[in-house]
Amino acid sequence: MKKLSFSIILLICLTVNTMGVHANDEIIFSDVPEDNWATQNIKYLVSNNVINGFPDGTFKPSFNINKDAFIKMAVIALGYTDIEYDSKYWAANYINKALELGLIKEDQFFNYQEPITREEMASIISKAIDDKGNEKARDLIEDYVKDFSSVSYYYKEDVKDAYLLGIITGLPDGTFKPQNYSTRAEASAIIHRMMDKWQRKPFRAIQEDAPDEDNNDSSVSDNNGHEDNSSNKDNGNEVDERNNGSGTEIDEDTQIEYVHRVEDGEVIYSSEKIMKILKEYPLTPNQYSNDFEENNRMCTELNIKRMEYTQASKDAKEFIETLFTRDYKKLDKEKYAETLLYWLRAWWNYRDTSLKPKEFTKLWVDETEKWKVQQDIIFVTDSYRMGLINDRCHEILRGRMYFRYNNHENPDNIKHELELSEQMYSQVENLQMGKWYYVDVDVEMGRPMTNLNITWETSKFMLHSYHYLSDIRLVEGQ
């Protein structure tokens, strides 16, 4: 377990998520009005010394709650009220107790000071509660929850347990949103249910197509309430970078009847539907497993592997979107070339020629200017659900590329820029400028050895190759 040292002043000022002034039964936090959906949950936990407010008299209900803070709440909820803060890292003793109780595993979390997700909370809750509920109903949850396929393999059984008991249930649209972060208000409702079984909403299977309201998770507030249940990873933590290109991910708290569309010049897409499509493509035969779910499980069941694929996914997305998002009118040649070098530390093959990193970046930037290239791209993937491994032990990220050329005075070169096979050359011969296209692809990442003299900082993973899974198609409705 990694322990971090902080100064006493920093400890007092920040105190992560749960430390602050104690409140008695009558206190009303300045930011938690009586009509707030979570008020009763918060009061219950405050009265039981499970959670408290901040020194300024606020509770900050919409702030994301970190892993260490939620672990502390769960440990106290189980009756361990005499644990003291550690002087070096306030949560160390709570984490040690959670390890002792089997609520978490030694290698489960890399950083306890990051926001906790719904599936991670489910894992802790399922291990804190002995009652496993109705096993027959439990078997139906996987089919009932619309996005159950997006639950990480490591947490599938835990999510079933928490859902069955009615401690962490579903959203109004029938999804679970396993990778969404949780707020302090939402965590309060969940811990309240953990402590008081009369607050729970046990799962009961129904035959209707629409989700039953009794199975909706009121621990997640809607847009008409006082809480913002966004999956945005902000609040001073990590901002969700899935859509930093020209694309917009569809708000999946609404019913989606399409995979993607173009609206006001932007691609709007459903990542959930894209992931389902991507899983249907066969895998390149390999020594590990040719079954998608099994191969993916091998890549994500251990924390150290999840960390690797998280970084590989980040490097793949950032490199692809940096390489192919360009506009000759706004081009800063020196800065663009320098940025691209971060992902290059070995020979790069371009137009059947092996180039050193600086040779390639100079050529790429020069051609962007020479041929007046204007291009946008979005790479949609997921480090948990789309991670695979091949015979080279390389990390594979399966995903969908959306791309658009607004201008290109040498369109014949596009086939080389996208590294297409000869069989695909004809698919880009008549690309329409200003139109969005898409193609599904396995992006192979690696950590190549090099005999080059690399004097600049580089990413951990470097793009090795593309393996296209589909033809290039025009996004419908343009």
C-alpha cells in the first residue's frame, strides 16, 4: 500500500473528503437545504459520526468522493469507530482495517486519493454485507441492466450483489454507469442503505421492457434535483477527456435510438452502442484467447494490468487525435513537431520508408502546410472494455475513428496518412471534403526498444500499427 506524506498544515486544510467540523442533529449545512434529496441521508450519517462537514460550514454534496474517504465511511459504518487518523496519511489506518476485513485487496487501487466509481463502491459494499439476497433474482440482473456489459470483469459479481440488495441500484434509463464517479451526497445515501436495511430497494425482476421505478437508484439525483450526477471527472480531480475533439458523446441518461449522427457539424455518438458493435468483430488468432470477453478479462482482472491499459489507452487516444487534428491556417510548425515527438522514440514507417522520429515529424508538418491540410478526428475507445492482447504481448485498444478532411490538396496521400492496406485504397479515392467518416480499428500499442539517440521525453507507449476491422463509411444523415 502506497502511503503519502503531507505536512500538518496541508492535512488540516485539505482533509480529503470527509474531515471537517462535526455537526449535531440540528445542524443544517449552508449548502444542504432541507428539501435536498440527500438531506436525511446526510443527517443520519452525521448523527452516527460516519461523515461530517467542512470547517466553513458546508458539506459540498456535489463534490466527488475519493476512494479513501469512502473506505473510511464503510469501515465506520461496520462499527469500527475508534480508529485514529495517521499522522503521515490520514486514511492509512482505515485502509489497513479495510484490508484486514477483506473489504479491499492489496493491489486493488493504485491511488486511494482519486474519485471512486460506482463499480468500485459496489465491490466494497458487497464485501461488507453478509446477506447475498435472492440468488434466482441475482441471475437476472445481467440481462436486466442495459449496460451491464460495460462493468469491468473484476467487479461484475460485486455489482450484482450490490444491485440485488438494493444498496447501489440502477438509473432511470435502466443503466448502471459503472465507471461514473460518485458524489458525497450519493455516497451518503449508499452508506445509509448499507447501515439500515429498511432504506434499501432490493431488486425484483419484472417482465416489462421499461425499468421499474422501484429499481431506480435514488442515490443518484436527476437533473431536476439538487445534485449534478455528471460523469465529468472535474471538481479539482481529473477532467473527462473522452471528447476533447470535435465530437460530443450523447447524454446516455436519455433513450438513444441511434449509434451516431452529425449535428451542427459535430459527430454525436453513443459510446455504449459503439462498444457493443466493436465486441462483435473476431479477434486476430492468438495464443491467449480468441474469445473477446476472455481476452479482455486477462487484460483487466489485475490492478497492474488495468493501470497499463489505462495508460496505453490514454497514449493511443492522445497521439491519434494530435496527429490527425491539424489546420494549416493555424499551424505552429515548431510546436506541432515538438508535440508529436513525445509519442515517437523509434523508427516510423511512412509511405514505405523508415524515418527517424524527427525526420517524420518534419515531413508530416511540412506536408500539412504544403498541401493545406485541415482535418479533424475522434478516437472512441475504453481502457477497461476494449483492452486486448496479442501474440507480441502488445496492448491492443479496439475503437472507432471518426475523421473529416475539410481540405487536402493531395488527397491521394490520405491512404498513406491513414496507413491503409492496398485493399482499402479505393475507399478514400472519392472522399468528400467536409464530411464525417468512420472506421473501426484495433490500435496496437507497444514499448519499442530503439537504437536511436532519444534526447526528449517520450510517452510510455508508442503506436505500433493499425488493424482495420471495417470498411470506411460515411456517417449517415449528412
